Amino acid sequence: MTTTKATDIGTKTRDGRSTREAILEAASRLIHVHGYNHTSLDDVLRDSGVGKGNFYYHFKSKEELGYAILDQIIASFLERTLEPCFADPEGRALSQIRCFLDRVLEAQRERNCVGGCPLGNLASELSDVHEGFRARLAFVFAAWRERLTLALRTEQLRGAVDAACRPGAVADFLVASLEGAILLTKLTKDIAVMEQCVVEMKRYLSLFEPRV
Amino acid sequence: MTTTKATDIGTKTRDGRSTREAILEAASRLIHVHGYNHTSLDDVLRDSGVGKGNFYYHFKSKEELGYAILDQIIASFLERTLEPCFADPEGRALSQIRCFLDRVLEAQRERNCVGGCPLGNLASELSDVHEGFRARLAFVFAAWRERLTLALRTEQLRGAVDAACRPGAVADFLVASLEGAILLTKLTKDIAVMEQCVVEMKRYLSLFEPRV
DNA sequence: GGTTGTGTACCAACTGGTCAGTACAGATGA
DNA sequence: TCATCTGTACTGACCAGTTGGTACACAACC
């Protein structure tokens, strides 16, 4: 029973990567459910089947694990969520945003209103404790904002977005509204809140349809 | 030195109210700065000069202290923030909301972007852990929403708000946006975010000005 | 008016438990 | 045989909550 993990799973000991990945996998799952502070190291180790000495061989501290998880979430968000929505230079910004809103709404519905936004949750839980966490989270929100801004500005030059639109301000507002809507949905446990917010955000967006 | 508290401060022992108040005062200050989870009972006791046994004489648990603090914040919010803004039945809803937004922006500016919204902070910190906290927070946001809804509906009947406005949805969206904006401002430590969000919220409100 | 009884307010020291992090010995493989 | 991994047992800090007892105001009774 001693060396189960190493032999059973295979690449476990080989390159030293798998152990790290097993930890990351278990930790990101637990942290997503219980939050960073309420996930003890022992929980992560029990779940991943990794010993404590082993953990501290691969990570310097729990904080470093937290950074690794956060970097993972950020990378996934940037590549898997933001990129597919806003990468297409031919896509119409306003439609892309509307589509994005629908995707977020659908994600909330699937999760039954609970859980909230992984980034938003970590943001509010950690931003006022560890400066390192805050900085990373600020970075990803900035990236999100910038991508939105760029999409809007490009469309504006093309005449597909009204001149009254101030891309940076609109981007900030959209991000803020969405995070707030998710927070409120989590709090009230009522998907209707999210639905109504999305409708109103679309109504707001309609302000920037070019005049006919 | 033994009976300092009772004799020096005066009403301390008299009616049993002052000790409780000293605890509440210290706790609400600490919780506002560090959050509920990161405020240990010992911190509160050290700050208030109250012994531990004494604390448990006045409160059943740390959780009960949390509830007391939260009830205090809620009462203050309802009476001191919401009431003065939306109580006047003659006031024009849209102007009242704009005025309210300015007040929130000013408050953020004064606090130097940090701190965030006491209610929003607790909401994101506690809503997925303690059901009791979640329920109370949901209640106060519902009250806020209802007051906004009522103001908008009243104005709508009077013709001062456009028929396209769905008061409940608009109220949800305004609350969500505002909380999100505060959250994002805290995260980025940049008041410009808040300023731009307020501008955009006003632009959104302009959608409901009655057609001339 | 002094003794005795009673409830309130309070304190210091402690308990039981959790947690991040450490020490170290044993295994594994080049 | 030496460096790289890994598991077990431990440490010290911290934290919510408990305990047993003290200080004192106030009342009742003689």
C-alpha cells in the first residue's frame, strides 16, 4: 500500500510533473468549491494521495500553490473563454459581447446559481489579504477590459459602433456589471437576477448600435 | 488595576450595555478592515479590552457576534443610506438614483478605493459558508432592490419614466452594477474605474427618460 | 445595621482541535 | 553511492470555546 500511487498511476514518479499535477488538480477542485482559506493543505493531500513531505518538495508553501492555481485559472480564462469570443477581427463587437453574456448566463444556470465566478470569488476572498493575489487578479481583469476595449474601438473605427461609445469606460462597466450580477445571483440563489441583468446589459449595449 | 473598566469608564458595569457595545464597536471596525474570517476573537477582545469569559457572557458565539454586526450594518444602510435617497415620494426617481450614484462614488473616493462596500464584502466572503449570513444579506439587497423598483414604478405611472423600463430588472441591474463597480475598484485600486462606471450607469439611466 | 444570600459582570487559565510547515528516515533509480 | 523523491511523525502557532472562580451590587431577613 505504500507505493501505490507511484506504480499504479504510472508516470507519477517519472518526471516529477505528475505529482505536481495531481496536487494542482485536487487543489483547484477543492478551492473552487470551498475557497482558498477553507481548503486546508491536508484536504488537498488526502484528495490527491500525495504525502506532505512530497508536497513541500514540489511547492514552497501553500501560498505558492495558490499562485499556481490562480495562474492556471487565469490562463484558462484568457485562452478558453476570452479568446474564442473576441479573437475574430471580423466579428462584430456588439454581437460578440451579447454572445459572451449568454455564455456566462448559461454557465451560471448550469451551476445552479452557486459557485459564482472563479475569478470573482478569488478576487473578493484574497485581494485584501495577499498583495500577490490582488496583483494577478487585477492583471486578468485588465486583460479582459483591454480585449473588450480593443474590440469596441476597432468596430467604432469601422462605423459599426456609435461614436458616443467610450470603449474603455464601456469595457469597465461591462466587466463590473457582470461580476456584480454573478455576485448577486450567488447571494440570492436566484437565476432570475442574472437573467434580468443580462437583458439590461443588452439594452445598454443597444445604445451603441450605429444610428441608421 | 483589577476593576479599572468598571470604575474608570463609568457605565461599564452598570447596565451591561457598554461592554457589549465596546465589543461591537471594536469588532465592526476590525471586520470592516480585515473581513469576518480574518478577524479573530482574540483580536476583538484585545482591541475592546474585554476578557474572553466576559465575551461569552454577552454573546453565545463568534457567529452571534457576526450576526449582531451585520444587523447593525444593515440597519445603518437602510436608515442612513437608502431612506434619505428614496423616501421622498415627490422626488424624481431617475434624479434620485443619479444622486445616489454620486454619493457612492464620493464615498469610494474618500476611502481611497480600498475597503469596498461593507455589505458587498460580507456578501462575497460569507454567502457560501454561513446560511444565516447569506439570508440576511439577501434580505438587505432585496430591500434595496424593492425600494428602487417602487420608486421607478411610481414614476412610471406618473409618466416621468419611460414605459420601456421594467422596474424590477432595472433595479437588479443597478444594484449588481454598483456592487461590481465597487469590487473592481477595490481590486484595481483605481478610482477611475468607479468614475467611468458611474458615467455609464447614468448613460444607461438616460434610456428611461420619457420621450419628448 | 450587620449578616447572609443571590444574580450580574467579569477574569485568567485552560481545552481540544486545526493548521502550515519541518525533520527525517526510507525508497528509488542512475 | 549519491541525488532525487516520498511517507510518517512531529512542532509550534493559533483559535473558538470552556471552566472555575472572583468582585460587587442589591436585597432580604433578623
